[in-house]
Amino acid sequence: MKRQAGRLVAMCILPVMLLCSSCTYKMNPAAGKTLADQVQEEEQGASGRMEVHFMDVGQGDAALIICDGHAMLFDTGENDTGVFLQFYLMKQGIDHLDYVIGSHPEADHIGGMDVVLLKYDCDNVMLPNISVDTATYKDVCDAMTYKGYQSTVPRVGEMYPLGEASFTIIAPNRDDYGEEINNYSVGIKLVHGENTFLFTGDAELLAEIDMLENGISLDADVLKAGHHGSSDASSAKFVEAVSPEYAVISCGKENNYGHPHKETLAVLEAAGAVIYRTDEQGSIIAISDGKDLVWEANEEVVWQGVYYVGNKNNRKLHRSTCSFLPKEWNQVIFESKEEAAHAGFTDTCGGCKP
């Protein structure tokens, strides 16, 4: 059920075969609930609190969902956001992830995934059953091999629990979209009581048509606009079916693609959606109590923020922007030099001079 309540608070191609053999796949042993089961559970409602953090990672996507002590990452931004994600999770008190989903294997969606997989215990890793021959994808595969993770194949209609919330796979609906990697994007419908969110990665028009025809209701309170607000996503028919009260666009300031496109903004405005943008408002947080949504924006938490990275091997301290950061598995993150010194990281890098 949709609610009108909301406020904003400013707070400071290849087919299915794998090119990287280390990324292996498994079926979800807990999934398989019927659509009737799903509808019944959605109607039962929820108490407590769920937070959806649309993190400002520049020209990329990354969302953190927290509910009842459980946490999930949907996409992980570009290659230079891995340490930021670790810092952001640390600030939220998260030391374990129930799910890590990479919507599709492009760098602006899985770039920081290798760092997350290496630094956190993750119960379930999900990637679409498509691979690409890129260094970024190989890094993810190598991290999965190092940690002994296997990727769960997303199957449309399967539902997964996240505390009192749950999410249902709504895409991809085909095994073969040719070389259009965006259309392989994993899509989910996230439900917490009466509040619903829709994530579609970079799915374009063809994939949106398939979602419209798969029999799962797309009606949602919040639409995470596809493909950073590009005009090749968020088509009028798709947005009409979702009928969102709110839309969130994740894109970088003055990005080279012109995102969000004016055509997309017009479609969302015509649907009556309140539009939030990470390029204008920073990291955006939707807070659900199972009935109403409250919105917050934190303009100070930006992905370019400077913090400190220690090398566990030699105890040397670096700025997060340093060109000579240690490998992810040798990193430890600090909010300040004082915190690092207290932990014994007093030797500083001569290059970045923290």
C-alpha cells in the first residue's frame, strides 16, 4: 500500500558460458516459494525499521539495505569505491552481509565488489549468469575464489528474506540478451510491510518489457531509476506500471553521459514521482517503519571523502586517496589519524603524507 508521507532532511557479449572459471554458480536452496506464498507474506506487514541507503558513489550505483540486524548490498560502484564502501559499512556498524548482489558485470556496478567480498563474510553472492572479459570482473572472480564463495543464479519469482523484509527476483527474464550486457541486470522488488522498492540495475527497454510481461506486479512506492536516469531506461509504460511516489537517480555530478536525461525526468515527473538525486543531494536514505517512509540526505558523505588506510603488514598509514594503497586484504580503515595512532599505525607514507 502506498503512502504519501515523506520528508527530506539535509544532514550536513558472450552467452551464458563463463570466461572466468573462478566465478562458479549455485542454485538458491532457500528459494522456490510460490507467488501466492509471496503475496501472503507481503500482506502480513512488518514492524520495526528498514533503511535503504542510496550511496553517493559518483557515476555508479551502490545501495545498502539494513533491516533487523541484517544487511544487503545491491551494486558496489566503480573500482575506486571499494574502500569507501568499507568505511561506509563500518560507520553503520555492519560486519557481516547477508547478500551482495552485482546487478551486472560492468565496472560502475561491481567495481568495489572485490573489496567487499574480501573484507566481509557474505552469506549469499548473486550475479547474473553472464561474464565479461575485463580486469574488474576478474578481480571479483578472484576475490570469490579466495573466499570460497559461489554465485547464486537469480531466478525470476524466487523470494529471499532480509529480517522482516524480503525481496523477489524480477529480472533477468531471459538467458540470452545478446551483447546488451545492461539487459542481463538483476532486478528485485524489495518489500517491508506496506513499503516497496524496485531496483533494476541498468536494464533497458527490452528488459523492461520482459519485466512487464512476467506476471509479477511492479507496483512500488520507490523506483531506483534504471541506468542512472538514462533515456534508454525508465520507459513511460514501465514507470506507469510501477507508479512510484518516489524515484531515486544515482549519477555523478556533471557526468560525461548527461545523466539524468531530460526525457527520463519528464517521464518521472509526469508520473507524479518526487525525484531524489545523488549528484545533487549526496547519499540518500529512505527509512521505513513498515507503513510510512521518511527521507534523509547526507551531503557530507561523498565518495571522494578522505579517510585513512593502514597497511597491516608494515603498519604504515596512507590517505584513502593515496596511489600506493596496500592490497585490499592488507587494509584496515580509520576515520582519523588519532584513531590510527591509537591502533599503532604511526609510520606514515612519504608520498601522500597523511
